[in-house]
Amino acid sequence: MRRYHVTTFGCQMNAHDSERIKGMLESLGIGEAVGPEEADILVFNTCTIREKPDTRLAAYLGDAAARKRREPDVVVAVGGCYAEAQRDLIFERYPFIDVAFGPGSIPHLGEWIEAGGHAVPRGRFGTHETFAGTLPMHRERRFSAWVQVSMGCNSKCAYCIVPAVRGREQSRRPGEIVAELEALARDGVKEVTLLGQNVNSWGRDLAPEIRTEFGELLRACDAVEGIERIRFTSPHPKDFRDPVIAAIAECRAVCEHVHLPLQSGSTRILKAMRRTYSREKYLSLVERLRSAIPDLALGTDIIVGFPGETEHDFEDTLEVIEEVGFDSAFTFVYSPRAGTEAATMPDQVSEDVKRERMERLVAVVQRGAAARNAARVGRLEEILVEGPSRTDERLLRGRTRRNTTVNFTGTATAGDLVHVTIEGSTSTTLRGRVASLVAA
Ligand code: 5AD
Ligand code: SF4
């Protein structure tokens, strides 16, 4: 039996695409190998959002090239965002690659691999015509699942390569999404995360007779029996309208957790980034969310060192972070991406300044998150049990509705919803003990 191995880089959308890639290969009778050494088909599902994943990929591909020299029959397939961004150069740069495919051509991957990899004429990327959401899937987790609601992005954020690689936004039909949730619920899934590059503009491009909005999709998903938790990522602040806020507030299963990328707290930089909101607009959105959804957890993404960012702009960002009080934040050093508007902007910030700002940013983020987590001590939280703790096998691990990881003592089985009394905290996790099983 032939065996594949998939190495995944990047975001949750890519992790989910890998589930489709695996499902597709398994539907052809190809099994999963325990490691790359045992595989005849090596797949790399790549990311190109910053320079770092590109560099990591180069190291992995170095190993693949060595393997291929020893065993020429091994098939090397490189997909995902890096492959798409480099589609004109990838075979020149890495001549040993057999199959290259973009995120929009996963449905074709099987045919191309079946054709024997290197026997196929090269340079086939396909177009973004087919929804991977309808492909077979090899799910990585038993009780949680990703559900793709759209692909592509119509925003023009000056730093971001994603619109160039994932194309224009296309919404998946609501009936298809709900049917997938129903199938997942039948399969025992308790938690779903709806995925899209900009989830809350979902629906606007659908045919007039089924055109609808993200708030309505949340309500339709909430009605699916057996799904106890619904999350979504990522919304764009500019498209966060009141009906979506109302749906989050009113839907039983939709969690009190919103990941709301801020990027910068300086209106001047936000404008240069083409985010189309100001610091004040973001802050008022946070207020609208908090007044409608009690006990809301907020996460965010921040970029430091965008071209032209002054010390004053950066301090604005720190101020907004303090003012909002985020529960978690992903922090990134700006990384110029060829082909994006920002890559050729004047006043690129030096690496030293970027690094220094990053250190200060991380300190502020951690201090805030530590305080927010400390405030949970003494409370009873509903946890979806995921399995043993990653750091201590005697403990169990799970997440709260607010998406904080909790390590706890007591007896429970993966997939259970339990109430846990919180007894301790760090800036990223909570600690506790099981109080009771949540009645189903
Ligand atoms: N440099 C640094 N960070 C970036 N992001 C997107 N593009 C870049 C870039 N060129 C960050 C944004 C986005 C997250 C997924 O990655 O914060 O929200
Ligand atoms: Fe995800 Fe963006 Fe990386 Fe593609 S480039 S894998 S969309 S983070």
C-alpha cells in the first residue's frame, strides 16, 4: 500500500485544507504514514504570510530533495499559499517537486498524484473553481471540527499576501454548511469553528435568492442539535454589523469569544494599512460587543513595524491594548511580502526597532492577559474536555467557552462538558478541578 505524509504550515484554514488533502488521498486508497521517512508521497501544505514560514519550508524541502535523490520514485507535492504565490518560479527553484498546487486546486490533487507525479506535465495550478468543503475529509480531532464557510478575501490590506493567493471571496452555500454541521453532530462533534478569511462578509456574494448574512448563518448553525459550541475566525472589524452581534448574544451555542484583529492602534497606520477603520471605530465596536455579550473574551492580532510606524504610532497601539484588555493576542513583526502594496512603501522600519517594539508589545500583552486570567480564579467554568494535559499526564486539558486552555484534576472523558472550579492562572492557561458533569 502506498503511504502519504502531509506537513502543514500556517493558519487554521491551512490545517483544515490538510484534512481535505488527507481525505482525498485516503479516498484513493493511500494510507497515512507515521512519519515522512515511511511515506512514498510527501505533501507540504505551505504558508507565505510572513518570511519565517518560507524559510522553514526551504529547510523541509532540503530534506525532501535528499530523499528524492536516494529514492527517485518518491512523489513530492507542494501546495498551499507559498506554492500559489511562487507558481511561476517554484519548479525552477525546486526542480525536484513533482506536483505543485494552490489552495484552490486541492480537488485536483488526487488526479495529479495518481498520474504518477513526475509523469504529469508540470505547472498545473487549477483555478479557484471548486469548493474543497465538499471533499472527503480526514478529521484530526474527534469532538471539534473546522467548517469552511468561504474562501478568498476581497479586502486590500496593504501588508497581506492572502488576497493574491486565495483569490476573491466566494461564500459557500448556507445549506451545504448546515448539512456539514449536521453530519458532524451525528459523528459526535460538539464544537465547530467556522472558517473564512473574513467570515462576517460571508453571504454577500451569494445568488440573490439565497443571499443572506453571517448573523443568519450563526442562527442556522445554532439550531443544529448536538453542536454545543460554535466559534468563528476571523472577522474583519469593518464588517461587524449589529445583526452579527445580536446573533452571538442570543445564540445558545455561539461562544463568548471573538478574535478581532486590531493590527495597529494608530489611525494613521490603520489608514496606511487600508484597514478602513479608525482607532475610535474599533474601540466603539468593542464597546458594542461588550455591552451585548456579557463576559466576552477578546483576542486580537497586532503587527509591529509597519512601514512609517513611528514611536508615537506604536505607543497608540500599546494604549489601545491596555484600554481594551485583550484576553489573548498574536503579535507579529511586519514582514514585507513581494507583490503587496506595503512592500514598496517608503520608511520601512529597521529590524532593531521592530525587535525592540516587539519586546515591549509582548510584555504589555502578557501583563494584560495574566490579569484577565487571574480574574477567573474562584469561578466555575464550563470546559470541553480534550484529553490529557500536554505538560502533565496526570492532568486533563480542555477549553472554556472563552477559549482559554485549562489543565485540571478529576475524572472526565474527552468530549465531555464538565464544570471546573478555577484555582490558578498564568498569562495563557488556567488550572482547576472538576466540580461536576454538565447535564446533557
Ligand atoms: N507581516 C506581519 N504580519 C502579517 N500578518 C499578515 N500579513 C503580515 C505581514 N506581511 C498578520 C496579521 C494577520 C495575521 C494572520 O498575520 O496580523 O491578522
Ligand atoms: Fe493561512 Fe495566510 Fe498562511 Fe495561507 S498565507 S496558510 S491563508 S496564514
